Amino acid sequence: MNLKKCLIWFGTVIVVVFILDILFGKMFKAYMDRYRLAGDYEMVDHLLKSADEEIVVLGSSVALNGINTKTLADSLGVTAYNGGANGQMFPYYLTLLKAILEQKPPRKIVLGMIPSNLSDTGIGGRYNFLAPYYGEGIGDIDSRLHGGDELERVFLQSNFYRLNRIWFRILLYNFVTAGIQGENGFIAKPVPPEYPVRIKWEEDEVMSDERRAEFEEFVNLCRDNGVELTVVFAPRCVDRSIGTHTVVEQVRELSGKYGFRFYDDTFLSPFDEVDTLFYDDRHVNINGSVIYTDSIINRLR
């Protein structure tokens, strides 16, 4: 094959891939406009596009699995939704907050975490979960995904590239659901076949500079939009004798500075003694969520 034929063949391949990429993008967008993606995407799609609840729960999986927003809504006579997420870091929580505020600020936000959610750095390996929403001008999704890298910004224009790492997850959500599906975004952890053993802290958790800046941005966005913020560190199946992390005192100091409510529930009773309320050392099970949801309701009431 001579050089001219090679160039023609190569050019043809590029054009075909380019056209297929555009067609794939149009079909995927048409599907998203008409249907909601399954699994975790059902909840995030609601919050990114049609959030209008009075109370929104954000944070890590401890919030997702620990606070039953259907019970909360029924008890308080309000609308409520759980936007907690598995495997995400603080930038994800901040992105969801910005997207929600762009629509209709809720009356209250409950931010549920564990200390390590404020001691790490980076956007996390699962932030690209939001790739299907790139280019739609939602929150800070675009800037977070390309991270200021101009080459990455160019690559992200490709639908094949953008969705390459998550298409299987999207497909899998149509057949597999993690946990016990509840209402209003809540997903419970089942009662485990064996209850967890209480652990000891391996090391102290201290708030990183990156997380402090993001956390303060989160707090200020709530304050500037008239949203009442409650921050909780969820119960843990840990040995009470080991004491608390430094980050607890750091958040408590910031709560005094900015005026949000903060509860360190790491050793909240009865979770500090009853191991059968947990799924593992980080998450309460469905029975534990009943008790923890009641504690949240009493505070919000």
C-alpha cells in the first residue's frame, strides 16, 4: 500500500469515527432527555435537573445509607431527598450543592460524612460518574472534569472518550441495585450475615488545606443562599476508648465561626454499644438507619 492510499485510509477512518462519535452522542443525549438512567443515576439526575425539595441530604454513603428521607419527610411534613453517594469525595458534594442552588435553594441541607471525608485530597476516582452531564453547564462539572487541562478539555468533547470508563456501570445499573432501595433517594444497607467487630483508629484525621477551602465554600454557599446547614459525622462501629479525631474539633471551630450546626455522632448512643445496628464499621444497617433517622428528625424539628 503506497503512502497516498495509507493517507486516504487513515483519513477515512478518522472521518468515520468522528461521525460515529457524533451519532453516539446524539443518541445518548436523546435517551437521557427521554428516560432517566437507572441505579445511582436516578438520584443524581433528579438533583441535577429537578431538585425542589425543602430538605436535601448530601454527603458520603453514610448519609445515603443512614438517613431515611421518606421517614424524615413524613415526620416533619416537608419534602426531602437523599443525595448521598457511594465512593465520592467532597468535590462531588460541592458540585451537587451548586447544581441544587442553581435551581431552587432548599430550606435545609444535612451534610453527612465521616472524618476522612475532610482529610483527603483530589476529586476522587469516581467523580467521572458525572461525565454524562458534561457540557450541560451544570454546577462546576465541566471545570472539575478537565481540571484546567486544555488537552483533557479537547478529549472530553468526544462522547466515546467521555463515557468510555463508565458505560459498563450505566449498563449494570439496569440489572443490579446495591442495598435495599427505599424512597426519596434513600438506600439502606441490609443486616449482614455477621456483625462487624469494633475497630480502633489507625491514625489521626486532620483536615487538609484543600478540603478546608472546599468545606468553607460549601458553608458560605449555604449561608449566602439562606439555607440552614446541619453537618453530622455519622455513627461508627469503633472502640469508644480511643477518643476523637482532630478534624472533629476543627469542624466544631468552624461551626462557631460560620454558625452552622454540627453533631459528632461517631459515638452516639446506642450505636456506641450495640454492634447489631451496623452493616460494617462505617455504615449502619437498615435497623440502625431507623434509629439514626429519628435522631436527625428530632434535631431538624
